Amino acid sequence: MEPSSRGITLDQLQSTDQAASGETMPSSSDLTLAHNPLAILDSLLKQLSPTRSLTHIAQSLATITRQFMEMDLCVVMLANGVHGQLTIEASSPDLNGRILAIPPITVEPVLWEKLRIAPGELPALHVQEQEQLNPLKNVEYKTLHIIPLVVGLDCLGLLLCYSSKTRDLAAQDLLVLQTLSSYAALSIQNRLLIDADLSGTSIKTFFDDLLSGNSLLENELHTRAAALGCNLAQPHVMLLLEVGRLSVVNTQVEESQLVTFQRAIKHVELRLQEHFPGSLLDEREHLLHCIVALDKDHTLESLKTWLNILVEQVESEQQVSVFVGVSSLCNDLGEYRRGFAEAEEALKIGACLHTRASSTCFDELGVNRYIYSFARNNTLRDLYLEQIAAIDRYDQGHKRAELLDTLEAYLAHGCNIKETSELLDVHRNTLTQRLERIQSLCTVDLDQYSNRLPLQVALMVHRLRS
């Protein structure tokens, strides 16, 4: 790619920074290193240990890559886990104070997805996408290679290689570059985990302490939350999000499903961080724990609407089901433990009530909260459950019969034909025909008032057991 004139050439950048930093071009031993892949990997193993600092790992990656690739400039950018941005961590040659003047790059979710699925490779980027990822907007170059630093489905950052010449990579060069970036990404991830544990601001540890209910940690938790970019003084809700359910025994299929589930979770994480800044997310297996910040522009109602659109989109695009449990508002530190329990119950009951991807608020559970335990723990059948089971069997054997949904709406609206037909958006005659079919399947009289409440409760129990 050959951009238009920008004002600073790579040669000018190198000469200026060599004079300022004392950095020299590779020595004869460095040139030998540049043509010896085994020597490159040996040097890599020594320099990219996770026991080194994050800055040292990034600087070593930039320097070693520049020497091996014989590039004019290599830059390492790392992702900010809270805000979803990329910031320059190191460069070779050293840009010194220039780095501080370069603002972070905000990457669009679609582009993040493209980077995550290309670990150690050169992703196929359009010109506009490449420019979005280029932090040096005023520097001229002929070639820019962008390599994602990916571990699993986490994109930890980017390695950017600039040249003042047109450069294509040979197969061997690409192989070594993939190895460099993959090993560096692992070292960076391990270093980040070590730093998080040492600093006490690990997201997982923070969630554990927040939900412990220990009042002695109150001041400390406010400080740790602020360090993570979250202001616990403003209203929040707790979300518990589950992606799919494994229902296979084939190992290869199971592994494929897990990868799909993790990709869906990463997509949801990015969208939540983008739409609700100041929120905290903690991924645990195929569950995502979230503390979502609300304000005058982001209310509980707007969150519910947004979540429903999101989970439908994920189901449509990635073919996985996403269920979300949403707590009521948490206004102070002592309410988050209660909020988590509410979100957990809303997720559990909502997944029983809905066959498609959905979000369920705790405050919407109604009577289902009170009969859930009975429905799940009591396996006995009675006259009314038998009626519901017979209707369900008919639905299973007849496409678009929708008798169970029809009965549910009919009972919920006091057996009012007009209101039920309007709700279901069907003609009165169609509704009447369905009710006649339902009655033919039942041994109890639908018109008898005393049968209506038991049938309605039996239908709820049936939903929760399913």
C-alpha cells in the first residue's frame, strides 16, 4: 500500500531517533541473526519470557522482528481490556517522546473480530481498515504489515511492520513471523495475568470479593473498581449471560462448539464495552458475569431492548443461543451480591421459559419464581398436567399448530376471545377453531371456571420443566 504524502519519511524518523536514543542499526551479528531463523527463535525464547516486564517483552518483539524482517520501523500496540483501545507500548527504533503524543486507537467491533480469527497471520484488510489500525498517520511508507497478537480468541494487540520499500513476505519469513507473534502473545498474556494478580485488580478476584458480602472490603473495592474504570457510586445492574448448551458427546464437535461459544462471548463483550462504558466483565467458561453501568441515557428499559436485539443478532449470525439474566438496580455496594443472585435466577428461569435467545429481567419473573422449585423438583403428574402434555404432543406432531401458545394467551386474558385474537393477530374464527381443537384433546371442560387457574399453573409448570 502506498499512501499519499504525509510529511515525515521513515528515513527521517530513523535518523532523528538514532541520534536521540543512541540506537544503532543491526551489527554484523544482528545481520547474521536476520538470516538465521533458528537464531531468531533462540533469541526470542531468551527475551520474551513472561518473567520480564511487559514493556521489555514488547520492546524485544519490536527489535527482534525489525532485525529479522529488515524493516524500517516496527511498532507493538497493546489492547486496553477495559476501554477496547490500542495503545503503543514499544517501537524499534525507539520513538522516545513521540509515543506519548500518539493517541490510542479505537477499533470497531467488526474489525476486532477480523483480527481475532487471524492469529499470527496477515489478515486480509481493506485500505480503510489498515489506516484505522495505523497509529502513525503522518508518516510515509510503502509497505505496512499488520500481525495480530492473538491467544485463543483474545486479541492482545498488534505488531506493525513499516518499510519505505515495497515488501512481500516469503513463505519462510511468514512462518517465522507467525512463530514470533504467537510466542510473544503468550508471553504478553502470561505477563498480564501476573501483573493482575500482583496488583490485586484482577477482574476475577474483584468479582469474587464484591460478591462475598464482606463489609470490611467496602473502601478497598471502591478503589479497585476505579482502577478498573468502574464507578460503583452510580447505578448498575448485574448481568449473567450464558452462550449455548453442550448436548453432544463427540469430542471434535464439542471442541468446535466451544470455539463458537467463546467467539460469541467475545462479540458480546466488545458490544457491551462499546455501548456501556464503565462496565466490568468477567468471563468464566461459557458464562459472562457483567456489572453494567446505567445513567440517564442508558436506563434499565433501554438495556433490556438493546440486549434483546443483541442476542437475536448473535443467534442469527453465529447460530448460537444466548440467554441473559438481568437483576434489578444496584445503588450501593451492599446490593451487588443480591443483584448477582437475581441475575442468576432470571437466567435460570428465563432459559426455561424461552426456547429462543432472550434476556429476562428478575422483576419480570412474576409467579414463575414461586413455582420454579416445585416444577423442577416435583416430578409427579396430575390431571391438569396431563391435559397440557396432550396439547404439547399435538403441537409437536403438527407444524404451526400453536395450540399451547394459544391456550396460554387465552387463559392469561381471562378467556376473552377478542383480546386473545388481537394479541395473537389471528381472526376470531381461527382462534375459535383452535380452542375447539384444544377442547377435543382435553378431558376437562375449558369453559368451567374452576379449571382455568389449575390449567394456567400447570402450563407454567410444564414450561419450567421443559
